Amino acid sequence: MRALLKQLLIFDGRNLFDPALVRSLGLEYFAIGRGRRRVSCPSLQ
């Protein structure tokens, strides 16, 4: 699949792919409707 892409970027509108697997293959991955990891930022509390 990587060889078919002009840019190493995937927008997954149906959440079909495992984000960790896609990123491990060197692709940038964006899932539509899937939550993001929350990062603690004490300065904003």
C-alpha cells in the first residue's frame, strides 16, 4: 500500500486500521471520530 501513495498519509474515516500498526509502517495517520490520547499539562490546571 505504501508504494501506491503519493504522500505517506492516511485519513481513516471508518477507523478500519490500527493506528499503532499504520504508524509503525512509517505512515502519518489520522482517524476521523476516534478519540485522542490526553496528555497531562500541569501548567494549564
